[in-house]
Amino acid sequence: MTNTPERPSYEQARDELVDVVRRLEAGGVTLEESLQLWERGEELARVCQEWLDGARARLEAAAPGQDGTEE
């Protein structure tokens, strides 16, 4: 998975997600702003999961097989 201008790195997405959660927990935003933050948080969580899934797949591909030999 590559980092493109539209797609943040894992670290960027995670950091922004932390900020979104902090803002939602703090309150003081309108309902519309809360909905926008929630939607952005969902998107960021999806991006983070995709990065993690990609990393897991790479690790599994590089790991030796169950019998101790490479597949």
C-alpha cells in the first residue's frame, strides 16, 4: 500500500483519528460538526485498518511455512 496525496500514512491517519476522538469527547461542537467528525473518524479508522491488514499480509508472506520451510 502506498502513500498518495489522498491517502495519509498510517501514522498520519492515526494521529488525526486521535484528534477527532479528542474533539468529539470534548463536546462543544454542533450536531452537524459532530456528524462530520464521526464520518471522518470512520474513514480514518478504515485507512488505519487497511494499513495494518497490508502489514499483516506482508509479514505472513515473508514468514516461513507451518512446517518450518518457506512456502
